[in-house]
Amino acid sequence: MIDSKLEIKYIVIQVAISLLIAFIPIYFYIDATIKNQNIKDKLDLQNYSNQIVLKIENFEKQNNNIFYYPRSNIFFSSIFDENRKEIFYSNSSIELFDEDFKNFNDKFCYKEYLESNILGASFLVVCKNIDYSEVIYNALILLLIVSVFIFLLSFFVIKQSIEPYKRLNIYLDEFLKDAMHELKTPIGVARINTDMLSLRLRNDKNILRVKSALKNMTIIYEDLEYYMQQNVVKDLKTNIDFSNFLEKRVEFFNDLAVSKNIVFHKNIQTNINIYFNEIEAFRLIDNNLSNAIKYSKNDSNIYVTLEKEGGFVKLIFKDEGVGIKDTSTIFERYYRGDNITGGFGIGLSIVKNICKKNSIKIDVESKENSGTTFIYTFSL
């Protein structure tokens, strides 16, 4: 079922892609705005320079004794003689340059040639600090507006797009739950009746095959049931006599083994207890025993070992089956060792999730046509 986390993930991806696309026109906007700002700064510098030149000319015409050099909080300037020596500066000293305009690291300057005057100045340099704060502020506001717009649009579009799939998933989920509920009773009835028939017709091969098929159906049913409910069932752990628990599960699978003339060899230490979820213990053991029988050759052996070493418990399943080419993919969902053997390929995926949840180490050793060994190490 599509949950809200998945929706948010799709929305975030959509917004990220949209922002990358939207960043292109925003970049050009910022670039154009900076160029406009530079043009405005040039005009401002020229206008301020004209004001100083006019002030010098008026001073010369008025024939005053004291010249009050213009000062500003925005602009600062210097005048130089014909030898390029600084005569006076308003705020801070400025280096004379050859170009009409000069862009320093922190300021933008304009140079103007002066006609002969009473101050003996030949050059005037006017500067102002570079300030793109307004450009950056406007760009951030624009980016924020675009981001909010894209997020809301993406949220609406994705919400509408996945709504039919959500309804379909809900329908399929309910259908599977109902179907699983309906299957449980006939499987149980069939198993009871085959058990009664096996008491009358002992060692009948047909009855054994039916019992084996029903047990396979039971395992598939229980895997599907666990898979569907694993996110909603509470993690209830209890103290389990793991030795006795494993003995009973091996006994449960004995009919399946007998149908292929497979012999179980048990090396189970007694009185080994673990604190574990009983349903997860069923799934862990049943899937391994089922796979060991499923992929074993007829007239072969399966070795089941349970032993305690220090602070660890090792559960080992070894078969003499077909082996595995690539052990790195066997725990992926829907993986199947071949295309003929039954099952949905979710068993080992469930086992991996259980092991990951309970910090159980998994080791797999396999050789083609020689068999496979699964080793599970529990920390006590």
C-alpha cells in the first residue's frame, strides 16, 4: 500500500527536479539583475562625479578662500595631479587606474579627466562599495515563491495521480486478507482428514504426497500471512525453549522429507533458551527446512544443528541439494532458485528481515550440485 512517506518521497523528487529546471531562468534573472545594477552604479558614479566637477568650477568662479570638498556616505573620491599623485581623498586613499571604470574586489570606481582648475587636479576618481544584497534578497524571495508553488503543484498532481493506485492497493489488500481468511479453514480441514486417512492407510504414497502438498500450502499461506501483517503485528517476545521448538518443527516437516526419501540428521543441544518472537521463530525455521527439502535431491540427507558457544547460539541447516550459483541474491524478494519449484520467492526475504530486526548474523556456504549450508548466529 502506498503510504504517506512514499508520497512525500515522490513530491520531494518532483520538487528537486522542478527546482533544477527553474534554476536556469532564475540564474539568468540574477545575471541580468546584476548587469542592471552595474549599469545603475555607473550612472550614479558619473552623476556624483559631475557634482564634484561642478563644485570645483563654482569654487573657481566665486573666488572663495576655502574649498569644502564634497563628502558622502555612499560615495568616496580622490583627486590626482597631472603626475598621478593623490592630492586629496574624501574617505580613504584610492589607487589611480587607466580604465574609465574599474571593478575592485569590494568597490566599483569611475575615473574622469579634469580641465585645468585652481586645485591643480587632473584626475578625479569616484568609488562606491559593491552591494548586491538587494539582488540576492530578491533572488531568494523569488526562489522561495517558486519552491512553494512547485511544492504545492507537485503535491496536488502526485496526490491526484496516485489516488487510483491507492484505491487499487486497498482493494487488493482487502481481497488478499479475505482470500487468506477463506483459505485457512479448508486447508485445516484437509490436513485433519489426511491425518485421519494416514492412520488407516499407513505408508500409503498417495496420502503422503497429499500431506506433503498440504504442508507446502500451509507454509506458503503462513509466509503470506506474516508478510502482510509484519508491519502491524506487535513485536511480542517470550522465552522459548529453542531446542524443543526446533525438534517439533523438524518433526512437522518429516512427512515432506519422507515423500522424497530424505533423512533428517539432528544434532540439537538440549535446554537452549532464547528470548524471541514465536511467530518469527516459526518463519525462520520453517522457511529453511522447506527450502532444504524443496531443493534437495531424492534419497539425500539434511543436517539440522543447534549448539551454544559462549554467548552465541548457532542454528545450522545443511542439505545435499542443487546448490546456489550466486548467494548474494538469494535474500532478495521474489528470488527463486529455479522456475519450476513452487513458491513465491518471499521466504528468504522474510528470513533476512527477521535476522536484520533481531541482529542475527547470516552465513551461507554453497557449492553447485553439492549442497548448501545456512548458518544463523544469535547473540544471547
